[in-house]
Amino acid sequence: MKNKSYIVLLMYDAIRMGTGVKIDECCEMYDISVATFRRHVAFLRAYFMEQFGQNVVYDSSEKRYRLETV
């Protein structure tokens, strides 16, 4: 099992590169609960907003969290 910091950094990379993150894929790959996944996304959402002025949104058509295009 990977630690929290490493998982959040992997999620950050996926969001930043444009691939985004899917709930089910992340939970399975990193062996985390949905609640933990949502906490990580909330942390990343706040970080992206504060540092870059960008919002992490859920794209229901792709079923993934991604950066909102401005």
C-alpha cells in the first residue's frame, strides 16, 4: 500500500497532465476508500484553486475529475 502523500502526488500528476482521475480506478489501484478518494480530491481542488486559479471539476460524461478549462 502506498502512503497518502504519494497517492495525492500521483493524482495531482494525472489531473495536471489532463488525463484526470476516476473514482473506481483510483480506489482499486491505490487500495483506498471512496471517502478517502473524495478527501484527496477536495485537497487537490483547494490547492489548484489557490495556486493556479483553476478548478477541479467532475466531468460526468467521462466519469472523471479533471481541470476545468477556462
